[in-house]
Amino acid sequence: MTSKQRSFLKGLAMTMEPIFQVGKSGVTPEVTAAIGEALEARELIKVSVLKNCMEDERAIAQTLAERTRSDVVQVIGKKIVLYKPAKDESKRKIILPG
């Protein structure tokens, strides 16, 4: 992913609300599966890490990206933004520049 594409996705994510929360139990298989389904449907999602989670936000972002085969767009504070293009090109909602 180029810096221009990452910047474009960051702009789209600015107005989004987090749709998932990672709590004290961390990244469970259930959370991973739900995030994977949401990425397939939406392509770009925001995840919130709760204060009671003892894991590092960047480590959580990397784990989620690996398990869902997505890209980490950004990690700011306790918020993680993930992107994964839809498998079917005709169903893609987000067209990346360049």
C-alpha cells in the first residue's frame, strides 16, 4: 500500500465510529472472525481498544491484520483502522487512488 493510498483511507476513516472493541480478553478467535466478516462487508473498519486491555495497541493491530489478511491503515491512541479490499472486484466500495 502506497502512502497516497494510506492517506486516502485515513481520510475516509476520520468520520467513522469504531464498530468493534477489544477488551481484557484480547484478540479472541470470535473477535477475529467477526472483524473478518465486517472487513468483507465494509472493506474499511475502525476498532477500539478498551482501557482494561493490557496488550499493546500496535501488537493487537498487527495480530488482527495477520489473522484477517488485511492492512493496518493507522493506529492512533486506542483506535485501529484496518482495510481489506473485497474479493469480488465488482463489489468493491472503495477505489484506491494510483
